Amino acid sequence: MGCCDEKKTLRNEEERKKLINRLNRIEGQIRGIKGMVENDAYCNDILIQSAAVNAAVNAFNRELLNNHIRGCVKRDILEGHDEVIDELLMTMQKLMK
């Protein structure tokens, strides 16, 4: 689990690798959608792929949020930095839009 310091999170190699792999898959999906648009693919097929990208981004966000809560937020609360709760709530509001 990583640790936040001065708005930077130090992640272990396994955590970093998992996040990068998710982002690489999302990047590939986006490139696929771009190719579909360039090749005049049927709108419904593009929309289905777009929904898959949204699901992948949501899964990435859940993973990162889980790591953040179990690492940075937990540590900050234990150290008496309760302002991290407000920061977390604002971030969750943005994620839920």
C-alpha cells in the first residue's frame, strides 16, 4: 500500500503495475474506438465499446480509491489529520457525477 506525502503517493511495485496495466487496457480500448470512428463503424457498436471504456475507468477509480482509503486516508486519520475526510468526500462527489 502506498503512502501520501506532500500530495504524492509512493506505491509499491505490484500496486503500480496493476494500475498501469489497467490504464494500458483503457488506452487500447480508446484507440480501438478511434479506429471504429475513422472506419465509419455503426454507431451502436461504438457506443457499446464506449460503455466498456466507462466501466474500465470506473474499475480503475475503484481500485485507486480503495488503495487511497486503506493507505493515505487511514494514515492521515491516525495521525490526527482529519481534513483528509473532507478531501475524500469532495473527491467521491466528483467520482459520482
